[in-house]
Amino acid sequence: MRDLKTDPAWSEEDLGMQLPKTQHACSVCLPTWDSVLGYEEKREKIIRKLKCGYPRFILHPATGRLFHEATEALADKGSQAIVFPNREAAQRAQRFVEKRSGSASRVASYEGLQALIVSEVDFPIAMEYWRYTGEIVSSRQAEKILQGRATSDFRAKSLRSRLAKQGGYQASNLYLYENGMAGLFAVYRLVNKLLAGRKTLQLEFPYVDAMRVQKHFGNGVVFLNEAEGESFELALQRISKGEFSAVFCEAPSNPLLRTVDLARIASACRDGGVPLIVDDTTCSVANIDVSSYADVVLSSLTKWVSGKGDVMAGQVTVCEHSAFYSDLIEFLEEDCPGGSRLFASDARVLSRNISDFSQRVARSNMTGEAVADMLSAHAAVESVWYPKFTTPSLYDALKRDGGGYGGLISFVLKTRKKTPKFFDHLKISKGPSLGTDFSLACPYTLLAHYDELEWAEGCGLDRNLIRISIGQEKEEDILAAITEALEEA
């Protein structure tokens, strides 16, 4: 376990990958406020120091080499190749690009995968599909292909059973995807077929790309930023009338840690014949159980469940009581053959990582609550968002016996202009992910919504909001690091 006192979290001389020992990492270190701004503004000084990044946003070097080799083998001058894990994903990307640009493109087989060949002008559009949908080739798979090594099979039955046990699910109702976004996108594609022509409804402020999937695919989205008051009552009425193709929400939301009234929403969904899709990633299945309300539970296994920041995976769980159960299972059996779309090596890493999941979450719960209590009492802090304080009764209605409030905390300082100084002095690893064994801090609104800050602030996300994901370090060390940074600021 890393000791914050003896192992500094970062160096200004090194903005590259910070913590996982393996090269197949899912997080990136941006250690100063200025480096965050430099990343968002794409300053060359910052960008050239990034060795890697979150794989949906920044190509892993191995995946980048795979793209390059596919381009050399398949593309004409002025064109580039984007490699996808299967033909269906490549064809969906092709339709996305052609709809956005009007340009022709083609799909070709490459080393057992599928490549979409687009013009250099359309390449950024194709990469939007890569990012939004999560239908990507992992770095381990790319590396194996580049090395010319045969890929081995992985029997997912045992892994599915172990993951199902964590939530009290049936293993046959659980499906594994490349990452959480790929799982969400799969469910989104289905609900738009089942109830075609309707918009989805997003309740509470969601993870950024969950909203973008609903904006850029299907028939659009109705967004209710705060599921309370008159607007919420009206939304319940519209749900009851069957107006939407699905209702999406996170429990609790990220980064504002608000929990919706799932009991009332589920009742309205049943009345209207509308599927309810709930993402439990923020606090994880170890802390909450949403299965009695949801038709589908989504989980990013990349976060708390894996905990190591070295593999991506997503979980889609169909709830047996769902009126859409047969349609959901039929679709997922075809879309996710054998119950898993994980590359074999990634599945093996995930299988290894989950062995101490419950113990890790319990520790993060304890430290997270201590940190949230300290922040809420600190004279320099104006607001703290944490399930214990934010819509607590609605969260408690979902909390498992023995569960806690999680390890994710958001807050703002009373004096906003001191936030950069606080962040720069904070001796905790800096990065945009969450749920890792190492604590992570980030100025969330700047990282996720830099190009739409006014809109985000209108939704309640202060541009100076700091989000901290609590890891496995000693509680006293984390508290000391945060207190010291507050004093310095």
C-alpha cells in the first residue's frame, strides 16, 4: 500500500502515467491546475508530455500503432484506419460518420478485427464514435496482434458468476462489455428499437458521455437536472404516459452525488411501459442495490470493482422482474456472444483484480466518510457533496446492509480563487478516473465540461469543483494531505 508521506503522488517534471505498474493503464496524471488548463487548451508543452491517457479519449500507444499498421495496409493516401473489435461496431461507426459528414467510407477486415477507412478530415468524427460508444480495441488486444501472437480464449462463466455473486444476481443475466460506455450503448441501442421514435429521459446530471450517447444517437434526450419539485412531478406524469423510450439515471450521480427517488420513478415506468436503466458505478454494487427498481443495472467495472486502473470493463445486468426481460436477454445474447465481449487477457486481469473488491470498498467507505466529515466542518470549505449529506434518505433506501456512503466526494472552497493553489499543494495523485486503490483528485468540471462551463454551472457544477476518489492509503495520511493543502491555500 502506498504511503503518502514517503511516496509523493506526482512530480511537475512528469505529467505521464502515474500509478499502475503495468503499461496497460486507464488513468493519467495532471498534477497542477495549469496542467489541467493546458490539457484542455491542447498546449503543446502539456500534450507532448502525456505518455498515455484514458483509452476512450487518448489512444494507447499499442492501439495507435495498430491503427498505423492498419492504415499502411488498407488505406489510400489521405485516408486513415480506425480498428474496431467486430464488424457490427465498425459498420455502426461507418453510419455515424456518413450521417455526420456525408462522406463515403468503407469497412475492411484486418488481423481478425474490422477497420473503418475514412478520410483524414473525417477521422476526428470516427474517433468521436470510438469515445462515445466505448466499442474499442483494448491495448492488450492491440499488443497481441502487433506481436503476431495467437489470442487465447477465456471462459467467462466463472468470472460472470463471481461478479453476479457481488450483487446477488443470476450469472446468466449478467453480460460483460469492453467498458461501461459500451454496455450503456448496447442497452441504448435496444431501447430505441423496442420503443422506436421516442426520446430518452435523463434524470440528474450524468457522466458526460452518457448524455452524449443520448444526444448523438437515437431520437434525442430530455434532460432534468434535478429530479425534484414541480419539474420532477411533471416528468413522472410523462413517464406514466409512456412518452419515453427509456429513463436513464445514476445512483448516486457523478459528481454531485445526488440520489433520485427510484421507488417513484420505477412505479411511473411500470405504469408507462418504459424501461428504467440505472448506473450504480459511483458507489458500486457493494454499497447499494438498485435491482428491485431497475430493468437494467449498468456498472463500470473499470472503477471500484477492478480498483487497479489497469483494465477496462463494463457490466450489464438484466433484472428478472423486468417486463422487458425476454427482449433484453434475446438482444444481449446476440450482441454479447457467450456473455462477454472482453478480450481474454483483459478478462484475466479483471478476474485477478476483483478478489478483494469488498474489502477495498469497505476501507474506502470508512476513509471517505471521515474525509467528508472533515471537509464539511472545515472553515475554508463552502459545500460538500457526499451521499451522507446529499439526498441522504433516498440513498439510504438503496444502501445494502453493511454498505457505506462510498469513497467519492466533491466540494468547493469558500474562496474560489484559492482553488488552484489548494489543488497544486494537494499531495494526492491527480487524474480524471475514480475507484482506484490510489486516491485521485481532479477539478472535475474543468476536465469534463471545459467547452461548456457556463452550461455546466447552470446545472449546479461550479467550475472550481474538486472531486476526490478515496483509495487504500492510510486514513490519517489522506486527511493530513487534504488538511495541509487547505492550510496552504
